[in-house]
Amino acid sequence: MNHVVGPPLQSLLESALDLAGDPERRIKFQADVQDYVDMSISSTINLPAWGSDLNNPDTVEPCAQMLAKYAHRLRAFTCYADGSRGGQPLTAVPYSEASNRQG
């Protein structure tokens, strides 16, 4: 069954890449969920590309402090800056293309 979300709801959908500009919101969500499950949740925090306004030498220390703030509630996390490695875990795909994929 192919579920299609209409245009009014498409604007409400967020991907991990959408959250790249707000990594604290992403890691807080993971910590909140981890509080209520016994198993480990390991996931990737997607950061903007290195050298961008949101990921540069001035943002390293605040990001490290934010991760330390939540680390005691987490079991595992990985951080990747967009474009930092070949075959990176996530790449942006337009919703219309993703909703038409089969498989």
C-alpha cells in the first residue's frame, strides 16, 4: 500500500537533515525516548557541512557542551557533518521522489 501525504502535511514532515540546523533538538529527542526504553538507541546526528555558518570553528565548543549535557542519558550516538565522508548515511531526497519509490 502506497501512502501519500498531501501538500498541506508535507510541510510538517521533517527529516534528519532538516534537523541538522538544530542538533540539540535532535539529541534531546533521542535522550527523551531513551529514558523510556531498555534497549540501546544508537543514531546519527547529522550536522551541516564543515565550514558553514552552523558548523565551523566557532561552533565546536558549544556543540561539545550540548552533547555533554545529554550524554549521560544516552547509550550511543554518532555525529557526521554533511559531505564528511563518501557514502554518507543520509542524503536529501525531495519528498515527491521518496514517496514514489517502491521497495
